[in-house]
Amino acid sequence: MLDSNSWTVVGIMPPGFAFPNSETEYWVPLTLTPPLRSANQQLVTVVPFIGRLKPGVSIQQAEAEATALIQQVRRNYPDSGAPDQNPRLHLQTLQEQSAGPLRPALVVLLAAVGFVLLIACANVANLLLARATDRARELSIRAALGAGRLRLFRQMLTESVMLSLMGGALGVLLGFWGLSILPRLAPGNLPRLAAVHVDQRVFWFSLFLSLVSGLLFGSVPALRVLHGSMMQSLKEGGQRAAAGLRLFRHSWMRSLLAIAEFALAFMLLIGAGLLANSFLRLASQKPGYDPKGVLMMQVSLPRARYPQAELRSTFYDQSLEQLRSLPGVQAAGLSNLMPMTPAMIRMSFDIPGRPPADNPSAVPIAGVRMISAGFFGALATPIIDGRDFSPSDRESAEPVVVINQNLARRYFPGEAAVGRQIGIAGTPRRIVGIAGDIKPQGLDSEPQPEIYIPYSQFPRMLMMEGPLASMNLIVRASGDPLALVPAVRARMKTLDAQLPVYNVSTMERRISDSVAQPRFYAALLSIFAALALVLAAVGIYGVLSYHVAQCTREIGLRIALGARHANVLGLVLLQGLTLAAIGMALGVAGAWGASRFLSSLLFGITPTDATTYAVTAAFMALIGLLGAYIPARRATSVDPIIALRYE
């Protein structure tokens, strides 16, 4: 039984089938009802088509054939009222339609993962380079005993590949664990999230990536050491004596790796800062109403039990009376369409006394909402001019409408709109009020011209079927709105015990869900950026710490000759800040070049926002300073007597 009608189950879809979304649980044959239009009004019934292309047929070929067919139909039915004499049909793959909007975000997140991988590999290469330098004497002895350079190279490469493979295996295990918690963190409107899993392709890709990382970043330290002078390494103290405090001269390879780490981390931090700034700007947008304390739910009247508009109007009137009598309810209203929903009914209208539009594109069009008295009070949307609807605005009274500020500014500039008339569906309706603008489909959407009509004065729309036929109950509570849910359900059951009340939610939750995707992207990129920042700081710390250890004799000599601790501290800090500054300069150039990939994900901010760049640069400089401070302090604690003792 669906909406009090009996249906026969003729098929069962397999597990995992989700179309058009995961919330759909049954499918019924499509029936089209006559559109609500008069002779001089344009109203388009939108029906989605889906098909499978024949083998060898491209999207472009199918689009050309479909366009020719549509144009032929238009010529065969000249009185159809279609505004476009030569309509074109645009085809799109189902994958592009469902996942296409996510492509920019996925590209950015993939780049972030790649940057973190490169930074981690650079850190490992730095550690292997330092370890290989310490093992120079051991490798020289092996060479003196007959080991060839190729054999020594294979030994060092084997060690690095083993490290990368163990890290890859641990990463796959963490991937299994991460996928178990990802659905709980990700927004529910991410398409095909349930289909994401670790399969053989992921395993082989991880294995390939581990091998490439181990070979590439393990060969650099091996070649660096094996191409040096092995005889010099055999001299007692020769390695330490060759070191000096000039970092770029004696440790240029490690310095370049640290610079690369800082550049990549800076680019990630810029991206995370832009997304976080964009999310904060989006979340601070005023939707045109006060969501705090607002409870929403839906009811849908089955045509079998409510076949007439009068019966439906009476039911809605009684529902509002029951809701308004509940303790803790400040206001209550009804609407067929709520904010933060993608659906919208758009209709053309005319303004009596004005000449008709010359072409179809100039016909006045506005979104139409069917509401009750109390709708604006429940949402706390102000009435700028005129009045709100009242219980006296019945079907027998003069047809009235309330318009929003956007429509008043666009079609009644410089004149009073209240008291004027507009024609909708062939009926002239008087404007009795102007309401504040409401963002219709999300915090990032701009207000559009909207017309509000009392549901009791629009019986044809009241009898619509499908998703747009349900009505939304809106209740403003003085306390916790969710605490009213049991009482609201009980009152609705007194009117119709078989009528379900569904999609119960608060307006604050609805707004939070509408920004779930940008919040998720900003959080993920921030996690990657934080990880990259830690790795970059560890990289600078590792380079300077190893460099200070190598230069212990020179530092001791400088102190013995009268150098103050502040001078040694400043010298090491300067080298760390130099590495960070060069890395940030390269990171700015890289972030500037890659900013176009972020433009579609940002709201109210440009990809080259100077404030974000400046704050990020200052923060990165502080991280670089902290990474260099510990080795610098260690350098000042060198005892010159111990440092100069013959090793």
C-alpha cells in the first residue's frame, strides 16, 4: 500500500542498486499530470531521461540525433507553447552527472596526498643520507676488502626498499581502518561513498608506489656516498674534519630536500587556509531567517483519502491549529518548499498595465512557494512592507501574494509594489506584502525573485503529485525543538492515524548538512597540511641537528676563540630560517600556479587572497624557527675542551 493505493510488486532490484540516490526504496511507473498553465503562461514540465548508448556511438552523435528529434517534435506540435523554436538537447554521462561536481575537490585531495608522500619520502631520504654518511668508513672498508660499488649500491637500495615496503604494508592496514570510519566523518551526500573499498587495484598500486619510492629516494643517498672519496673516509677523523658550518656547501643535498619539504608543506597549508577561510565565510552567511529553535517535518496526503483540494486545505488548517496550541510553540506555518532544498517551482507572471515581453527570455519568471499564514513568523523572516497573510485570505477572498525584496527591486524599481497586481496562472493577485530575501538552495546561493501564495488560494497546486506535493510543517519552539517531536506526532495522529510524519529535522541541522561537503574538504586538507607541516619541521630539525653534530669541532673552536653563545645560536637559527625562507618562496610560486584548481571550491574569497598567504607565511616562519631552535640550543652547549679532544 502506497499512499492508500494498492500496488503489485513485479520485481526486486539487487543489493547495492541506488538510483537516483541511496534513499530510494521503490520505483513506480511514470505518469505525467497536466501542467498548471494558462494560455498566456509558460510552465515547463521537466522529466529526466536516462539511456544506454549503442556500441560505437559517442555522446556527440547521440546529442545531435536527439536534438534533431526534439526539433521535429516541436515542428509537429506548434501549439505546445515551448519558448525555444530550435531547442537543443544536452546529454551527459551518468558518472559526470553524479560525480562531476566532486572532481575539483578530489583532484585537490589527491594532490595533497601526493605532497604528503613526497615530504615523507624527502624526510626518509634525508635520514638515509645522514645514515650513509655515518657509514662511509664502513662502506670504505667493505670496498677495500673487495666489495664493488655496484654491490654496495644494491645493499643500500635493498635497505631503503625494505623500509618503503614495510611502510606501504602499514599504510594499507591503516587504509582498511580509515575506510571503516570514513562514512561516519564524510557528509551523507557524497556519491558512491559506500562503493569505496580497498581491493586488488589499491593493493597493487600501493605496492608499486612503495617500490618506486624506495628505489627513487633510496638511490640518491647511495649514489651520493659511493661517488665520494672512500680513501678520505678511511682517515681517522677525516669525515668530521671536512664538515663546516656552511650548510649549503657541505650538505647541499640535505638542504635541497628540506627546502622541497617546506615548499610542499607551504602549498598544502595555503590550500587548507583558503578552504578554511572559505568555509568560515560560507557558514557566517545570513540565510534570511533565524534557524535557531526551528523544527521541520513533512506530511504527504494520499489522493485516495484526500481527493479534493478542500479536504487538503481543511486538514492543513487543523494541523496548524493543533501545532500552535502546543506548549512551547511560538509560531507554526506550512510550505510546500523549504529553504536548503534543490527543488523549486518557477513560473512566469505578468504585470497588468505593462506591455508583454518581446521575446521569451524577457518574460518575468519567479520561484513560487505555497505557504500558510505564520510561515514568516516561524522562520523569523521580516515583513519589510505591507502585511503577512492572515486566516482570512481564503479561496473566497481576493487573491493575494507576498513577494520578496529581490522581485520588488527587479520589477518594481523606484515604485511601491504593495497594492499592485501580478498575474499568475491567469489569475490577477494583489501584492499585500514584501518579505525579506531568503537564500533558496543553500548559503552559497543568491536570492532570486520569489512569490508566496496562500495554499488555500491555489487549489490546483495543492493537488499536485510527486515530491513537490508534500507539505512541510514548520514550528518555532521556545526551547529545544527536538523535544517537541513526540507531542507533534501525537497531535498529527489525532487528525489522521495512518498519516506518516517524516523527514523530522531542525533547521540548524539542515543548514549544517548543506555545508557538510566544504567542511569535510577543509577538514581533510587541514589534516594533510598539519601532517605535512610536522614532517617539514622534523625535516629542518633533522638537517640542522645532524649538521650541528657534524660541526661539533668547529663550533668548539669558535667558542674557544671567543665566540659568544648568542653568535652561535644566531648562526644556526639563520641557516634554518634561510632554508624555510627559500622553501616558502618556492611554495608561494607553486600555490599561485595551482590556485586555479581551488577556485571552484571557494566562496567569498579568491585563490590568491593576500591575507591567507601572509598569515600562512608567518606561521611557516614560526614553525621553521621552532624546528631550528633545538639544534641551535644544542650548538651553544658544546664544551670546547671536549669538542677539540682528539678523536
